[in-house]
Amino acid sequence: MSSPAEQLETFLQRVPYVRFLGMRAELAGDEMTAILPFAPHLVGNTFLPALHGGVIGAFLEATALAQLSVTQQSMRVHKTIDITIEYLRPGRALTSYARAELRKVGRRIANVHVDAWQDDRSQPFAALRGHFLLSADT
Amino acid sequence: MSEVPTTVRQMAEHMATSVPQAAALGFRLLSVDVARGSIEAPWREDLVGDPDTQVISGGVVITLLDHTCGLAMSSSAFAGTAPFSTATLDLRIDYMRAAAPRAGVIAEAHCYKLTRTIGFVRAEAWDLDRSDLVATAQAAFILNRPHPTGAAA
């Protein structure tokens, strides 16, 4: 078994779409913070400007998958079953952060909640809740 | 697309290809009608979500579904007598299966109910066969009308 930091780095490096987003993550013990620096290609509304709602959802989903890769070690990517993304405020042209909470991890299914914020953690701009099918190494 | 007002077609074309994130993903407008729209996200190596299978990322599917739902809302807005802008309240996505390896994804959305304040949209996504879906989505949008009239929203 590799360390959580190695698992996380493997996940971030192996998934091309994570690099497309420009997403990073930092680990403090088993607590992971995902980081999405602002980039012009992530914009969905040029008037505000604001991050694309899909990018926000994708960042939240990737945060859940990254957290699962840290705690549920597997060489395979876990699979999303369903997610609900709640949009609370516009995602401004700032760095975004997200943390995932594993509400329940069973043998096959994980229930995960994710919150995302920008300059003030008490003012989240989006949240996700979802179910994920855990991959087992065979 | 011949019976759709030109303004709706132009809006849809702009939305599908000129929005920065849509352009970055290489979106292509397939169709637009009143309260409906369809967009394709082509497969690309840098958009892969699972390097073991070369399947396009679920993140791209999320953005495609969100964007196509937004297109269905906007085509309602532009076709109506009182234009409005919208913001997404929530988006629920169910993944039926992974897309085929190295396959792009197509989404079609329909705004099936519009009230004074809220739009309800459903969408479907598939890769090769419309009868074998990759994902479905359900979204609610809040409408921002420039000049509210009459009773409070």
C-alpha cells in the first residue's frame, strides 16, 4: 500500500481531465483540500465573469473522487453513480477550494458531501452530494 | 432549425461555441428549438477521466449537461416575449454507464415547464446510441427578469 500522499498524487497525475481543469490538492493528514486556480478557459459567463457551472460541478466531483483515492486505496478510478450539485453563489474569477466529507463508506458504495468556497469558507458557493461505486483492485 | 427565430439560432451558436469553457471543450451545436437544444462534446485525449479505459471524463459530461440545460433555458428566454437571464439552482446527474472508449458525448435538453420564476429542465446524454444512455440530468433554474411586473414573484 502506498501512502495517502502518493495515492493522491497518482490520482491527480494520471487523470488527464484533472490537468485540463488545472486542479491541485493538498493533504494534511487524511484531510484533503482541493484547489482550483482561476483560469480564463474555465469561464462560463464572461459578463460577471463567473466560472462555468459545469466546471464547478466537475471540480466538486473530482474532489470527491480524489478524497476517495486517498482513503479507499485502489489503482482504479472509483465510479460516480449519481450527484446533485447545488449552486449557492456565482463562482467568481478567484481560486476555489473544496473539501469532501465521506458520510458513509460501505463495502461497495460511498456517500460523499463536498463544499466549495473561495475567499471565505463560511460562504460556500457550491456543494455536491453523491454516491460513488468503489472500485476494488483485482 | 429552419423555423426557429434567427436571434435564437444566433444565441445558441454563440452559447455552444463562444463561451470560453464551451470553446475549450470543443462543443458543437447540433440543434436548437424553442425550449430545446442539443450539443456534442467530441472525445479528446486531454479530456479523459479514466486512463485505463480512455473514457471521456464525467466532468465533461457534467459541463455538457449543464450547458445544454442552459441552452434549453435560453432558447425559451429568447423565443418568449419577455427575455430573462437565468442561474442554475441545482443539477442532478445520474450516470447509467461509462461512455465508450474514445467516444464523444451528445446531450439533448428540454425545458418542460416554465413558471414566472423557475424553469425545470431534463436532459439526456449518450455516446453512440440514443436508446442506450450514458447519463440523465434534472435541473432547476431561477429566472431573472429585467423588469418585474404585476404580482410579486
